[in-house]
Amino acid sequence: MGSEKVMIARDAETRRRHTQHVLHDLKAFRIMLERGMFEDDIQRIGAEQELCFIDQSWRPSPIYDKVLAAIDDPHFTTEFLRFNMEINLDPVVFQGHCLSQYELQLQRYLDQAEAAARQFGAHVILTGILPTIRYSDLVRENLTPLPRYYALVDLLHDLRGGKFEYRIDGVDSLFAPEGEALFEGSNTSFQVHLQLAPDDFASHYNWSLAVTAPLLAAAVNSPIFLGKRLWQETRIALFQQSMDTRNASELLRERCPRVSFGSDWIRHSILDLYKDQIARHKAILVSTREEDAMVTLANGKVPHLYGLNVHNGTVYNWNRPCFGISDNGKPHLRIEMRALPAGPSPTDEIANAAFWLGMVKGLPDHYRDLHHRFDFDHARENFYRAAQKGLDANFRWMDIDKRISATELILKELLPIAEDGLARAGIAQTDSDYYLDIIRERVSMNRTGAQWQLFSMEKLQKQATKDEAMVAMAAGLWHRQQENAPVHTWDLADITDAGHWLNRYRFIDSVMSTDLFTVNEHDSIDFVANVMDWRDIRHLPVENESGELVGLITCKLLMRYLSQSENHPIEGMASDVMAKNLITVPAETSTMDAISLMQKNEVGCLPVLRNGKLIGIVTEYDIVNVTAQVLTEIEVALHPKPAKTEEPETIPDAE
């Protein structure tokens, strides 16, 4: 998707021509391998940084085009949604102080992006999924306005046969039966590349697959989506489901999805991977660049393999094989590690990269023939366990009969392998010690970015509503990232991180109550009265059999009905009592507009809807509660108390 030279494969003839193009590329690729044309005397690393823009209210800010224009640097490019952007770091030789130099390069580009964003009242933030993303942000209006993005979303929905259904279960559960493919735009990652010699590719790729689970367990940073606590790395489930175009028959055949961990170990060479991808997945994008790879090769030149690269770019394995041409004109091979989330801090990201690079480079000899020692299904199961549980996951590992904890595996076996691998690469000892010690301490303390978010949310929800907690957490993330300290040293987010009260209460979904009790329109008056009495409810929503809001019962309406029970028997139904002509608002309504609406219409509550379904309710009590907090904040600002010296708050014991 990073190339402009692509188009959507909408018809059979386009796909046929593309497939022929890919087959020619694959033949040329095989010949290049046989002739030893690939670079094998140098090893480089690379990285791609995805990020979010947030406004002064700590919510998504769709300003990518303004920032790109202000920066005017080819290292910066578009991403799927308007509030995201990508930074491409320069490849560097994998040796010496390359890791610390990479952190400096990354920080320099992030500073550029932050400075440009501030010109438009925004900030840059690094996190796998931004806590303050709402349904209203995941709409077509926020899709990056390039024709290929719109066309791709339409094509994905056509292949799917309609809307996407999302189901992700964690502490909370997400069920979105009418979701969009662009939900994937919620995800931001830090993708790391490692160049490998062709003879080393198969064994090191297999080993990279094996260690992806413990790597991810130590790096999880995406535990919350749409206010729900889901997987420790929810990006994994969200991306897979947002690109899952399989129909019912393909699901029954257990066809591999376009986003996956993979289907098996490589037995011979990188060709195994490419052949598997071509056989399993039909084209959705095709290259518009004209090149006959075999003719180019016959003329003594290196073909670009446009068709093969475009097809490979639409199959999203978490360990992706990559072909490229170096500045010296020689072709090379890389593994792209796609499982790592953005954040929590730049130094955390480089530590994650160092851990993966060290493990892959440090492949022990006894793991080179991995398919003889490790069941692929166990490696795949480990990956999803890591995404769900983080460092609390237990893994199947090699010849061990019992499961081993992620923490034990990392500390006792994999960190020493990573240390050896970095030493083999000639990485400076100071770099190796610094970054791997971050991993060691984070794992020993179980202080991942995901844990920081979850503990912060637990604390914040004792002080405020869920939406306020999300805002304060996003603000807390940004403030702590500015210090670029590793996440295991952070104190928890505080409600004061969000700043001015407008940041917390600007929209009605920050104020509304979501723990709702409802009744069916056919429920008895006796049941209605008891529910209102038991739960001390003054406004009770009424739904039909389809879960749609059809009315509202208030204490006043109920008392009026009961006082006239001679004319209206008590055996009546909720539909006999409820008000039907309701004033409702969407979740994106500003709080001030909602208050004005309540005043103008003299109503004591406003049901809040999304896609016709009730998601919350705002009452006079909620408004009074917010007003009290705002007045308290104003009072403190006018008459501040002397500051107390306190020990910084730390994350509680994860166990």
C-alpha cells in the first residue's frame, strides 16, 4: 500500500494478467537465488514507525495532510486513516552502536512530527491502540483521501459479502456485527526489518516464528479498544478480523486468513513462503508498473519483481518475507517483524527491536532444524496466548512436556540467546546491556505497556467515568513519552493528566451512564415498578424485541399511571406507560449542546444512540455531578492548597 503504482484487481482478466506477472517474477526470483545474486556479505536493519495525532482534548486529530505538508520530508508518509502517519527510518548496518543511533534517529523524526503537529493544535502519541478512539472516529470521513484506500475498503467489503463482524473477548467483550474494514486503522505498530543471507533465511525465519510469542508477551501495549479491556495486544485480533474476507465455505475449509501467523515451517527456502501465498490468496491489488522480470534478468539487470512484491504486500503475516534492492544495486532478503506495537516510549521500542534482533541473530545450532523439534501448531498457539495474556501466558516450548511461563522462558533462555546474538553481530556492549536490561526489568516486574494502561484504568475509574479515564490515560501516555523513560519506571496515570475540565467533559459520552437497566415493551407494570424501585431509577428505557429503543418510562409517568389505576389496570404493559416521542442524541454530541437541548425541551434525560441502538443515558443527575466536579476544579484553581511532598505512585504487584 505504500506504492502509488497499484490498482484494485476488480475483474478476472486483471487477476489473470497479474498472476502471470507474478509467476514470471517468481521464476526470475528462483534463478537469482540459484545464481547467488543476493547480497550476503552485509546485514542491515530497518524500521517503520506508525503514530497517532491527538488534539488538545487527547482525542484523534485528522491532520496528517497538514503535518506532511509542513514537514515536507520523504521519510514521512500516509497511513490508512487521517489521524495516523508513518515514519520510515533509514536502513543501517547491524553492528556497533546502531541501536542507540537508531533511537536518536527515531527521536529526531518524532520531534519533527511533534513540532509540526503543534502548529495545528495537536500532538504525536505512540500506542498500539489509542485509548480515546471512538466509533465516530472509525468512519469513511477519516479515511486517508487517496482513491486506492477507498477502493480497497469497498473491495474488502465486496469480498466479505457485507459488513465485518468483530468478536473479541477479554475482561470485557467487544461485539460489533456492523463493523467496517477500516477498524484496522485503529492499530499502530513499530515494524522492524532484518536483512538475511539466502542460505540463512529458512532457519532464521522459522526461529523468528518460534520466538514471536515470547517477544510479543514482553511488548504488549494495546489492551483497550473502544473503552473495553480486551486482549493484552488487541491489535492482533483486530487486524486479523478487519482483513478476514473469507466466506462461509472458506471458513468451513479452514482456509488460512490473509492476516495470520502462518501455516507451517519453511522446509527449504524463501520460495516456500511465496509459493504458499500465491496459492492461498487471490490478488486484491496489482502492480501497474510494466516489467518482464525474465527479460530484465536476461539483459544482465536486477528485476524489481513488482508483481511479486505487491502480492506479498497484501498478505499480512506477522513475520513477513521481503525482497528489496539495496542502494548498491544488489537484491537482498529481509524478515519484517510486524507483531510489535507502537510505544510505550521510543526507548521501549528500540529495546523490543534489540530483543528480537538478538534472538534471531543468536539462533542456537540445536534449533536450526526447528521442524524436527517444535510443532508448528504449538508455536501458533503460543502467539495467540501471548496476544491475549501478555506475560501471564504459559507456552508449549520445544521438547518440554509441561507448559513454561513467558517470564521464565524469556529470563532463563531467550535473553541469554539475545545477548549472544547481539555480540555475534558486533553490537556495542553498552547498547546490548542497556536495551536488554530494559526487557529484563520489564519482564521481571511484569510492567508492560498493557499492564500500565490496565492498572491506570483501574485507578482512574475509581475517580471518574470510563470516558474520563480514557482521556486521562491518553494524556498520561503522552506526558510520560516526552521523558522517553522505559514504561516499567512510569507512575500510573492520574485524572489531573487530562488537564482542563473541557478535555474530560467536552462530549456527552464522557458524561453519560452506560451501566443501564432496560425493560421490554411487553413487560408488566408491576415488573417495571419493581426494577425502578430496586435500582433507584428515575428514567427507564424501553426496548422492543430487536433491542431498539422505543420508549422511556419516568417516575412521573409511572406515578400518573398508577394514580389512575381505576381507568388503567395495573396488569398493563410497559408500552402503556412509556413516552414514545423521544429526544435522543448521538454519542458525539457536545455536552453544552446536550444541556441546551434538555433545557429547551424541558426533559430530565437524553438517551444516547449509536446506529439506532441505546448505548447510554444522560440525566439531570449526571449533569449536576459534572457541574460539581467542574466547580471543585475551579475552586482549587482559584485557591490552591500548598503542595505536599509525596512518594510517586507505582504500579501494584501484577500478581
